[in-house]
Amino acid sequence: MSLMAGLARAVPTRKSAGGRGMVQQLTLDNPAGWTTGEDIIGLSTDRAMKISTVSSCVEVRSNSVAVLPCYVMNETTKERLDKHRLARLLWGNVNEAMTRFDYEKLMEANKLLRGNAYAWIYRDRGSGYARELVPLPPECVTPYIDDRGKLWYVFFHPRTGDMTRLDPQDVLHYKEYSDDGIEGISVLRRAALTLSTAQAAQRYENDLYQNGGRPSGVLKTNTDLSGVKPVPDGSGGTKEMSLRDIVRQSWESVHSGPGNQFRVAVLDLGLEYQAIAPSNADTQFVESEEVRVADICRFFRTPLHLVYAGKQSYNSNEQNSLEFVKYTLQADVSQREQEDTAKLLVPSERADGLRIKREMKVFLRGDSTAQAAWYRAMREIGAYNVNEIRALEDLGAVPGGQSRYASWNYGPLADFDRLSVIRALGREPEGEN
């Protein structure tokens, strides 16, 4: 369904005649006002994503969250409810335009780049059950607290100028680091200085390449170049240009650029070219680039090897990947699970112990050795049976696969003495039943 049609049916909508300024006037109790990450740091998300390390970090983080299977579990019985009413939303299309993967990836990217990810929950008017999840542009949503201390979300439609007040129970809100627990602060804002330095370095590298990758130089001549000369201006007329600029432009048009660095120079009028040796800053450019990459990865909490940087060692990369799952993704997943459980499940379902979970073991699929060891250990202690293991590998059940097995080498500590005698004698001790 259309976003505005659903919002119009869900809650009253007010027309903002003054555009964005009117929204700010109506939310004066929001001390932060109506601002976006781009207004604060002066570096738009589009420009930030042109920095290769930022783009890689966002891709790694968003893809990692998007591939996680989502399901409903009864925490009391540990049973997965595959036929729950939320099945279509959790592992199908969340709305008419997005699959679950597209939705999760967009929400994670918004959270990282803008600090907040919002999705409006379109509910069935009769039952109150969630029917669709519609991501909202973070720059068009602002949370505020009214005079009675209640939290609301105001959505400003960028095309129509309509302003809609949304109840928090109808808005999924995932946030980055927050100072107040209400609004998140984007990684771009926190890493503004590092990203600005990286952007400047990228421009420098581009300029260096465009100039042929060679150091600049000086053209010397005994001829007086202090005068001016009329030259065509490209529109049929003429303009005055200094002789120095004419010589400089002529030289750059022939010898500047990646395709001209080895052309033979022909000098007249007593011109002499003298190259300037590269500075220490130029020779240390590659080393400083590695430092900037590491800084950006630290802000995004992403291992260097996942953005194809740093020293590549299998053992260290494997450990870094585990830490990435434990200390980066686990936090993202926990926040999503708690937010989804609180707002997509109705109170009676939560009271019955139902929770929305994500399957973190999907990351074991990349390491067949670790995965096989895990399955073997879980089967030997009786935690998994063959059919449960096959289900995790997307395979069907087999006859007898439901049986559980455990080693007879283990027993309860309370019976340790008696079991030790049985093992030594091969039978029950005399006098024992």
C-alpha cells in the first residue's frame, strides 16, 4: 500500500504550510530541533560513501545483518514457531516493494550513516497485528517529548509537506551510539575529522594522478611575461589573458594528465623546465593512507581484513572475524531483537514467552571445519539429533534421525562412585538393586 494512504488512515495528518520551518515551530519542545547528519558535519552520506573504506565498512556491516535468518521462538519451550502470523514479515516481503534482505540492509545502512533507522509499522485496524514495515527517511523523522513527558515521532513528508505524528509503538527505531537514549549519533558525525582528512587525501591522490603522477615543476625564461594578450573566449569574442597564464595553460594542456606524462617537451623562447623534487609528505602518502583506513575501520568496528586492508594472516583473520561477530554484530542483533519483540508482538504473546530472534550460527557456514566440529560436539552430548543438524543445512529429515544419542562415559556426579564400580566389575555391585 502507499505510505501516505496508510499514514492518513492511521493517525491525523497536519499540513505544513511553512515547510520544514513549520515542523520545527510545532516541535519546540524538542531541544535538538530539526537537523540532519549532513547539516552537522558538512559531509553528506553520498560523499562519504565515495571514500572506499567507508563504502566497504557499510557494505560489510549491512550485508552481515541482512543475511541473518529471523524467526519467532518460545523462550519457555525453545520451540521455533514457523507458522506464526509474522512469518511473511520475518522471512518474506516486509512490504510490497522490499524483500527482508533489502529491508534489513537499508535499515543498517541508515543506522550507520545517519545514526537512526526508522520503519513505520502498518497494522491491521481490527487486530492491531503488523502487516507491513515501511522504512522512513531518517532525515524526515524527528523524535520529541511532549509536555507530559510522552515520546512521539514526527514524520515530515518530503514531497507533499504533510506532517504526521506517530506513536512510538508504531515505529521501529534502531539507533547508533546515543547521548540520551532517544536519538542516535551517526558514525559520520563521530568520525567527521577522520573522514574529512580521508576525503582530502583522496582529492590529493586524484589530483596527483590527473597531473601524471609527477611532481610539479617550474618553467624559467628570460623573456618578459608581464604583459597581457587577447585570446578567444569560446563564445566568438575575446578576453585578455596574462602571458604567464597562456604559457602555463599551454604547457598543462600538453603535458598534464595520465596519458601525457611521457610526451617529449619542445621548448622555445628560452624556456627551461626545472622539476621540483617530491616532499617527504609525498613519499609517506601510502603509509598515511594505511593509518586513515585503520581509523575509519575502528569507527565502524570492522576488521581490516574484511575491507581488504592490513596484513593478511589466516589465524589472525579468523580470530578477528569471531570478535567482529561477538563484539559488533551481536550488539546490533540484540538491539533489533528487543525492538522487534517489543513492537511487532502483542502483549499477550510477549507474556507467553514469545521472542523474535536472529540466527547467529549462519556465520559458521563459511568455515566447514568449525561447523563440522560444532555439529559433532552437539550431537555427542545429545543436544542435537541428526534431523536437527540436517535442518540447519537445509536438508530434509531421514528415517531414525529423530533419535538422540549420548556417551555412556559420562554420568551424574552423585552416582560417580557406584558407576565407577559398575565399570570396573562389568556388573552391579552385590547388594545393589
